[in-house]
Amino acid sequence: MFLAKCEGENFFNAITGLCRAIAYMCTIACVNSLGWITLMSFNRYIFICHHKYYNSIFKKPTCIAMCSGLYLIGLTLILLNLAGIGDHSFDRKSLECIWDRMATYYYTVAFSVVLVWFPVAITGIFYLNIFITVQRSTKRISEVTTSYHNRKSIRLARTLFMIYVIFSLCWIPYALIIVIDKNDTFTFEPHLVLTAFGHLHPSINWLIYYFTNKNFEHAFNELVKLDRLFHCFNLNRKEESSELSRNFSDAVMKPSAIKSVIE
């Protein structure tokens, strides 16, 4: 995407089929990325609200079928192009190789529903049911929190809910603009910003995991040593705060020093 925005349409036109191939992969990847949020929320919903069915539903063949289904949905959106429905090309307003929002309007609406509105609605329903189930009975809460596995499941559900919120904030504006701008009358700036903002969503997920999942934080720190950076930053802040406090104390004890502290 960065290359497309820097080099422009001519770069991709120089290699036949390159832009379309990238757009195809983008479609499949986006459907899988956003679909996974829905499947993970479904997983937590069954585990917390209908635990007795969890092992019978989430067997290995079922999980493989769910994953394959996401690829199939993405592939279907691409194969519809062969029937003259929609297309994939370089978008001159978002400045990237992506599906052609102007080729077929009802395909654009369907794309918006499949890519954004369906995951947002279904995932929201799952998390709402999780919230209602946990809050309905204090006894149920006590039973859940006394089990290590259930506590772990609820923490994971909270993490996934945060990812869901970020996903909604990033992708809903994009889903709106591609439907509203039916006649392609908007300037390129809104399309460029909202498309980039939507694709920012996966880049934020790791931060959510880092600050909400201790196992992920530990494993990540083993690789990147990010905790050392935060530790140094906190030390610097503490030193600056201590120095400011000492200067302020000196100024209070010695009124003549107030001027020097301010300066």
C-alpha cells in the first residue's frame, strides 16, 4: 500500500496483472482478518455462555471448516468479477490496488456489508450476550471467577472486545464513505485517509495484546525487549518529577529562589 501511494498508478501498469493480483490478495486477506474477529468472538461466546457445547462445536474439523469458509468468501468476491460483477484495479482516490468501488454499485454495497457491517453486527451481538450472561447472576460471576480457565477466558474475551472496538472505529468510516460516495464526487483526501485508517487496524492489535495479555507481553519482551524501553522512559519521568519537586521545595523554603525556578 505504501509503495502504491508513493509510486502511483504508472508503476503498476508497467507490469501486467500486478495491481489486480495485489488487489485480489488484499480482498482475501481483509476478509480473513475481519472474519477472524467474528469467529473469535463466537468462540468466546460459546465458551462462556454455552460451555457444555464448546468441545463438541470447536473440534479440529469444524475449526478447519470455519477457516476455509473465510477463504471461500474472499474467493467468491473475486470470482464474481469473472461474471462482470465488480472489479479490482488501482483506485485513484485511495491510491492503492484494491477492489473497484465504482464498477458495480450493488457489489460495493455487498462488499461493505460482508467486509464491515456483518462482522460488526454479529460480533457486537456475541459480546452483548457475554456481558448479559456474566452480569445476570452474582452467583454465576462467583463460579466463573473461581475457575482459572474461566478467568482466563473472560480476560481473553475482554482483549478481543477491545480489538473489536478498534476494528469498528477504523473500518466503519470506510464502509460509510464507499457507499455514500456513489457518484465519486468526493475529493481524494477523505478516501485516502479513511482507507489508510481502516488498514491501520491490524497494526494496533499487537499493542492491545501486549497491554492486556501477560503471556504475550512476556514472549514479546523476550524478542524485542520493549519492557526495557518502557522502564527507561518511566525512570526518566520519575527523575524529572523528583527534580521538579526538589526545585519547588527549595523555592517554597527560599522565596528568593522562586524567580530562578520559574526561569
